[in-house]
Amino acid sequence: MTTARRYEPATVTIKKGGTVTFSNDSEEPHSVTAYEGRIPADTRYFSTGDFSTEEQARDNVAETLVQNGDTFEITLTKPGVYEYFCIPHESQGMKGEIVVES
Ligand SMILES: [Cu+2]
């Protein structure tokens, strides 16, 4: 997560069972929040703040925020594409995706 309000890189490809670590290298807080309809079916929803639905995450923005210097890790076991966004900066295009290969 960068000062340009972007995830860098915006697309990451991993093998199933792999882990992605997000690091906030900017001065302002960001979230990593999955789009509920844009992750593989029958997959556990994820968002920073440990919310189980996108609506809950959006309703509790303050609890989703990752501060400067902090990290968030996610391990994904199901192949597919996982699209996510930053709640405060979604409208500015702060979005990314994780591609999990089988
Ligand atoms: Cu952000």
C-alpha cells in the first residue's frame, strides 16, 4: 500500500496455499477488503478487521484500517481470482486482485 493510494503490485499471482502479505508503506491508513461477489464461490470472505461480510466491513471502516508500518496477511487455498479494495480510497481506484493458481 503506497502513498499514491495504490496496491503495488495491483495483481499478485500465487500458488494455492500461498500467503500474501500487505504492508502499509504510506502515512495514511488503508483497508484490504474483498468484494464479496468477486471471490471464488464457497470461499471464506476476508477483510482487514476480520469481518465476515463486505457490508459489515463497510459499516465499520475504522476497524478495517491498517496503519503505517503495519501488515496484513492472508493465506488462500482455493484457486481463482480474489478482487479487493481499500474502503476509504475505493472511489480513487485503490483496488487489486490476487490470482491463486492450482
Ligand atoms: Cu487506501
